[in-house]
Amino acid sequence: MARITGSNGARTAAAIRHAATRQIYRHGFAAMNLRTLAAEVGIQPSSLYNHIRSKQALLADLMQAHMEALLAATDAALAAAGPMPLDRLRAFIGHHVLYHMERREEVYIANFELRALDAANYGRIVALRSAYERRLMALLEEGVAAGELVVDDITVTAFALLAMLTGICTWYRPNGRLDKARLSALHTDLAIEGLRRRPCPRSA
Amino acid sequence: MARITGSNGARTAAAIRHAATRQIYRHGFAAMNLRTLAAEVGIQPSSLYNHIRSKQALLADLMQAHMEALLAATDAALAAAGPMPLDRLRAFIGHHVLYHMERREEVYIANFELRALDAANYGRIVALRSAYERRLMALLEEGVAAGELVVDDITVTAFALLAMLTGICTWYRPNGRLDKARLSALHTDLAIEGLRRRPCPRSA
Amino acid sequence: MARITGSNGARTAAAIRHAATRQIYRHGFAAMNLRTLAAEVGIQPSSLYNHIRSKQALLADLMQAHMEALLAATDAALAAAGPMPLDRLRAFIGHHVLYHMERREEVYIANFELRALDAANYGRIVALRSAYERRLMALLEEGVAAGELVVDDITVTAFALLAMLTGICTWYRPNGRLDKARLSALHTDLAIEGLRRRPCPRSA
Amino acid sequence: MARITGSNGARTAAAIRHAATRQIYRHGFAAMNLRTLAAEVGIQPSSLYNHIRSKQALLADLMQAHMEALLAATDAALAAAGPMPLDRLRAFIGHHVLYHMERREEVYIANFELRALDAANYGRIVALRSAYERRLMALLEEGVAAGELVVDDITVTAFALLAMLTGICTWYRPNGRLDKARLSALHTDLAIEGLRRRPCPRSA
DNA sequence: TATGAATGAGCGTTCATTCAT
DNA sequence: AATGAATGAACGCTCATTCAT
């Protein structure tokens, strides 16, 4: 007699989020339409509204969930990395690259659909994004303080590194020439080698 | 009664391209609409069609013009840089960063609106884009061949560098904290330091 | 575990009728929606259908209940008024005005939502409405037959009087400047003075 | 060569206003839909928007045009009526009834669709409506001041008279039993007889 | 009796585009 | 070269209603 309450509804909601992520990633939020989304989920367009409040809210929810998951996973990776600044920076970068390969659709959306958010949602999501950027800046500062890194400008360097490390989600394909571990190692080296203090002179 | 035919029309066409660049940059191609574009230019939507064939063709023309200008300017910068691999790489990077600050709207469009192109245009623009990427790969190979660079994977490194150096066009603002020259130098160092062969050991 | 079946349900049904009356009065039948109605009652929209057959049937039931109550109350007022034509007309008018102030929402609906009824319901409700109009026409005829009234056209006069006396339900507010008794008296005088046969000449 | 500028457009706009008046009168604003309206005009629904800003603006424009025309026509009728209070009141009433028979659709809309207006439009239209009501109140006051009328409460009497005289537009049909002149005379008498001061006593 | 999820029809509106003038 | 009016397709969304639980 007992109905598995919400079971079907929860499954539909998850299917909507999944399909929406795919379609926004492929076509962009503005170009994605709710009729096609509903069709991919296998329901009528009007049924979408049993699970979302609006197209805009769907995007915002997707982005918020992504940012919160990314922050939590990052903090977990840092917690496991121990106390050494360079280890922690490596952990951040390695985790970032792996995460961005595994969740490249969510990542891409969170990076390139900010402009599609209305004012209220924009503020909320950008705050989460800034928190993530601050994680990296803090690590760079730790490294400098420990004398292990040379960083001319923390902010610019953080932005440049994030751009480099995030870029992978625009071209990575699961069955490509190189596997995730290799790509992660390559990016980590590229990012860190340019920053490490060395005993020898940096002459031009 | 005779009007200097073409003069006014050419001015209108230029105004359309300029306004379109701004609006696509701000809202994305799919979210930008021809009503608003026409309003910004100061004409009626239907008058747009005296100057463009379609919204799609407008985008493709903008992207093609940008890519061709970028390639020409890059080749000029390389021609002026002399024969030394490291100088040439510095010239490429310096030029890339400056260009991406000065023309950040066109650059952003060319990078993030590829998916809005129809099949025929897509092929044409991607070919130009690949030509640009190959410029950088060639420089990396030259540097390795000359024994001045250590590059584990040319393709991945080129993509990673381009992502890093292009990222600036998403946040650079003309009146920001740092000027163009400083930002260019910072990025050049970040990009090159990680690649330079050094006499001393790399390991920690 | 046993619930006093029907008790709660009857309360819900009454709450629905009450809320529906308010919302139709305020926004009109077409503009009123079952979502908002359900929300005001404190149930889900689908639960409404345990108490109503359809939105249309809800309206028809409301209007029928109103018309039957109005007819019954009118007949009771006339029965109490005695045999004199002028007394009976005063009784009708006084009752009408008081009733239209006290039940102005139901009255308004019954008067202005006839066009929202489907064919079958329309016929039924209009028949009740006509019965009410005939009550007034009969009183006018009695008054003329008794030589107490001068009425040029019974039908037009009845319609004009009803329009005047019903108008009050569009602007009456319980805490307004004048109380019900005063408003009732004012309207009764306005309605009757123009009809009374007088010993003196009518012309100016 | 010279195009009769706007000719076709103006004709379409007029056809839209005409068809909208009919459909709002018949079904009410909320129940009327723009697809049917467009079909009646003989254009596509989207073409409506070359002539209206929105459904709401269409209603507001219709009501405003009606109220302004009514006020202007009323003032013209009063100007032609001469200085005598009773003549002026007769002129107002006679004009009101004739106008409400001839333009009963516009009148009905203006009276019963106020609640469909948004806040800004509501204020504007109600102000015009009040101006019209004040015309009648002023005439009643003139009549009382001249000793020709007995009016217990100016406001209530004005509302009651307007309700009576406006009611005709809910049932008048052009080919009915009585013609306009007769209906106008009947209503004028009904309205005025109850207010006239008489030499003989008003005993019950 | 109440509900969450689904439905199909339809809503007001916007869109890029066309075309006679 | 520019326009006003028109178009057909599509959009996000709301509606009354159904139904298994």
C-alpha cells in the first residue's frame, strides 16, 4: 500500500537536470529549448514545471549545485593533501583538472553561462565562484610565504592558471589520445614549473 | 538629389558590425536579437537586410574577419621577431595577449560562438582557428629542436597555453589595476618559464 | 483512526464555494484560476475535484444556489408584506437592496458571469433570473391595476429599476459613509417616487 | 509613386480595435484571445504586434478612447442644452441613454473590465470615469440650488441614476420592440420624475 | 479525501525574415 | 538604402483536468 513517495518524481527531476546539462552544454542556455528538453526526458513540456520553477531557475540550480559540489570536493582534496604548500597546490591543480574532465559539461556551463543569469542568481553564483578562486589564491600565498613559489601577482596568476586548467573541458574527450592521469600530470607540471623558486638564476 | 552612394551605406554596415560585436559579446549570439541590434544602429530591423544576408551570415562574417586579421597580425609580429626560437615564441605570446586585450570582444566571440555556426561556416572558421593553433605548435617545435624548450606534449601544451593566454579577454577591463604592458609581461613569463630548459635540475 | 467522514469534506466544500465566490467576484470567472483557488482553500489543485465536477459546474452551482436563495428570500419578504400593492413593492425593493448589499459578491457573479456559462447551464440560470424579474413586473402591474402607479412600459421600467437597485453591489462597502438602512431608504424613494400616481399634474 | 503612407496599416489598426471591442464585449477581456482576434481581422497573430503593444495596452487604449469620446460628446450635448438646470439634466440623461445604446459595446467594456487593467492603467481610466460621474453630480447640485430638484444624497443618487441609465446597454438590441427615442424618453422620465420638486405634498 | 505527477491544449509574445513601396 | 506591415515558426509558460497511489 505504501507508495515509494516521490520515487518517480525524483527520477524525473534527475533526468531533467541531466538532460538540461547536456543540452545547455551543447547549444548554450539561450539556444536550448524546453520542448526539446522535455522530449529528451520523455515527458510533455508542461510536465517540466512539476520539477522546475522556470528555465532560469533550472540554470541557476544547476550552476549552484555544481559550484557547491566543486567547492566541497576541492576542500576534501586539500584536506587529504597534508600541510606542505607545494603538495597542497599540486592537490588543488590535480583535482581541478580531473574534476574538469569528469564533469566537463557542468563546468563549461558554470563558466560560460553566467551572463544568462538574472541579477539575483548572478550574485549568488559569482559569490561561489569567487570562493573557489580564493582557494587558489590562498594556496599561492602560502607557497610564496613558505619561500617555495615566486609569484609576481597573485590575482593575475590565479586567473591565468584557472583559465589554463579549465580550458581542458572545452576539448577533452573520454576516448582521446591521452588518458586522464596523463593529462592531469601534464597540466600540473605546466602550471607549477613556471612558479617554482629555483636555486639557479632566471636569466633571460 | 544625388547621394554619394555607398558612403552612408558603408557607414551603416560598419555600425552594424560594431554593434553586433558588442551585443554578441555581451549576451551571446543566440540571446542577441536583431531588433535590439537595429535599434542600437538607429535603423529598423528590416533595414538590416540591406547590409547582411542573415543573422547567421553576420556572425560568420564577423568571425572570419577576426580570424583573418588575427592571423595576419600574428604573422607580421613573427616576421618582425627575428630568427631565434625563444624570441619568436615571446613575440607570439606578447602579441596574442595584447591583441586579446585590445579586441577582446571579437576574440571572445570567435572562441565561444563556434557552436552557433551552421555546418558550412563551422568548417571554414575552424580551419582558420586551427591555422592559428598550428602557428604556436610550430614555435614550440622549433624551440624544442633548438634545445631551448622542454615540452612533453606539443598539442596539449599549445592548447593549455592558448587557454591561459586567451582567458584574459574574459576579465580584462581597460581601466583595471594593471596596464596592458604589465599584463602582457606577466603572462609571457608565466607561459614561458614553465617550458624553458635550464642548466639546473628540475626536481624539488 | 476513524474520521468523522464527510465532516471535514463538507467543510472543505464550503470553503471552496466561499473562496470561489470571492475570487470570481474579484477577477471574473475567466481570469480566476483553480490553482489560486486551491491555495486559498489550503489544498492542492487536484484535490478540488473531490468536491467539484469542473470549473464550469462550480460556477453554475454557485449561481443556481444564489438565484434560488434570492427567490426564496424575496417570496418570504413579499409574504410578510401584506396585500397592499405599494407596500409589496416597497418590500420587494427594500429586500432587494439589503440583499444586494449583504451578498454583493454572489449577486455580482450572477449578474455578470452569465456569458461564462455553457449552453445548458445558461438556460437553467436565465430561467431563474427571469422568474425574479417577473416578480417585479407582477408587482408593477398590481400597482397600476390598483391605480397607485403610473408605468408607461412595464418591461423597460422593471429592467431600469433592477439596474438601478442592483448597481449598489458594485460600489457598496460595509464601512462606507452611509449604513444599509439609509441606503435602502434612499433607493426605495428614488425608485418609487418616479412611479407614484399623484393628484397634481406631472408636467412642469 | 507616392505611397498612401500608413493607409493599410491604419486600416488594420482600426479593424483590430473594432474586432477587439466586439470580442471583449462578447466574451470578456480575460476570455478573449489574440489568435481569434487576429483571425477575425484576417491577419496572423504575430501581426497584431505591429499595431498593439500588448493585450493589456489594447484594452487600456480602447477604454481611454471611449471615455474621452464620451466626455467630449457629453460636454457638447450640455453646451447645446442652454442654461436651465432641468434642461441640462434632461440633456445629460438623454445623451447618456442614446450614447449607451449606440455604443453599447464600448460602454460595457469600460464599465465591466476595469478590474482587468493593471495598476497604472486603472488609475488613468478611473480618473476619466470619475470626471464623468462628477458631471452628473454637478447637474444635480445645480438643480437643487435652483430649487427644481429634491435630492437627499447627491453621490448615492448619481450612482443610482447612472446604474439605471447604463443598464440599458446590457439588454438593448437595435431591432427590439421599442426604438431609441422611445427608450430614451422612458428612461429620462423615470430618472427625473423621482427628483422633481412638486407643488403638492409627497405624502406616503 | 488528498496528493504529486502527468497531460494536451492553448496562451501572449518574440523571432528572423520578406516584400511592396 | 530604408521602411512599415506582414509572416510562420517557435518560445516559455499556464491552464483545467486526470489518475494511480
